[in-house]
Amino acid sequence: MTDHYFEDSFVKLHYYKFGTGSKQMLCFHGFGMHGKQFRVLEEKLGSTYTFWGFDLLFHKQTALKDNNLATIKNGIPKSKLAEVIRSFCNHEQINDFSVIGYSMGTHYATALVEEMPERINEYIVAAPSSLNPGVVVRFFGKNKLGNKMLEKLILNEKVTLGLINLFRRLRIIDNSVRAILFNEVSTPQLRFALYATFTSLKRFETDEEKLIRGLTTYQIKSIFIFGKRDRNYLPAIGNTFFKKYTPTEIIILDEDHDMINPNFATKLATLLA
């Protein structure tokens, strides 16, 4: 595995490259993770795919060129993400590719299918919060009152920790997400990144009609993966969407939210063989 940067006027994008296959797969990790998260796929699929694992916006070594509060409050348009990915692909001489996203990363993978489906071969989403982000993401990201509350609360570590514990007691999040959030609020810089992450997602809400049109028009293979014990994104969140669109595969693993592991890699390898 090697690590690299791609830079344009909008972002300094950090990413990892692993695998040696002729097919290309762009990887979008979950909240609080990093571009190495999908390296678990290399053993089973590394001879078939070359993987490009990005540190997402406000995570690890990826940074916006204009990181001021006004820019973040405005949100990041899906079209801007697609513009960055087009430039990245030109830089790396990638013509067509697959996308895989986990949890928060499914918003990125989904946005690319909406904005540039003609270049995508396979669409793989695990714990697909893009189908239904849940009340926490919508309240703090999209609701004006909620976002203002988050902006104020995020400056106070004690209040932020208390809020996370309240969400756990109310069963809005599970223990795995609680642990991730606790790790992400230990410093003022991390709390600001948490605020920016929630806020930027407000413009990443899935346009189901556009997504379905992209998947069907370009006959993109689609795989939706759920964890049977994932209390954050239970398989039932897909019920309404799957009445409108029939995926290539719907997989339910015996996993909780933290599902990107060797079992996940083995199952996915059988689907992509």
C-alpha cells in the first residue's frame, strides 16, 4: 500500500492505493475512519481490483483549501465532489471504476452515481446511511436549529460528551458509534471536524429518482449490504427504496455496525467473482 495526495483549487485530497488488479474501485470510509478502512479487501480482491481509499472531507489528512466556517455552513454540492473525482481520475488515468462506501461514505458513493453514472461499473454500499441518515444526522446537519445547536455545543467538550451519552441512552446510536464519536471530540480541532462533517452532509441527501435513473440507465451492478445486528441502519431502512428499485444483490450479514472485516471481504469477493 502506498499513500499519495491529489491537489486542486478546492481540496488537498489524501488517498491510499492498494491492490494490483486491472479494475478500479474508489473507496469511501465511514465516519471517524480513514482511507485504509477497506484494505481488508486486498487479500481477496487485490489481484482483480486496484483500490483507491480516500481520507474523506474533514478526516485525517484531507483538507479543504478554504476551510472557513462560512464555506462549511454552505455545504459541499454533489457536483463539486464529482468535479474533484473527475480531475482525480484524469490525474490517475482512470476511465471507468466501481465505488464502495460504508456508512457515511455511502453518501459519497451515491453522489457519484447520481452525478457521473456513465463512468461507474459497480455500486456497493454497506450500512447505507444514504438510504436514511437517521434523526441525528438530519437534525444536526440539515435542520437550522439543530445545526446552530451543534455549532454552540461542539465548542464545549463536557456538553458534547453528555449529548453523545444521551443519544446512547435513547438508543439513537449504539455502543460502536458512541465509541467512534467519543474519539472524535477529544480536542477542539476534532470537534470542529465533527461539526464540519455533519454540516457538509446536508447537501449530500440522496435524490432517489436520480440514483435509480443512473443505476438503471447505465446497468450498474448494485450491492446493498446490511448488518443484521446494526441498530443504526437496520435492513428495514431499505424497504421503501427497494419497492422502487430492485438491486442486483441485497446481503444481510451477521454483523453489527462495525462490519468491514474479513467476513465482509469474503462475502463481497463471492459476489464480485
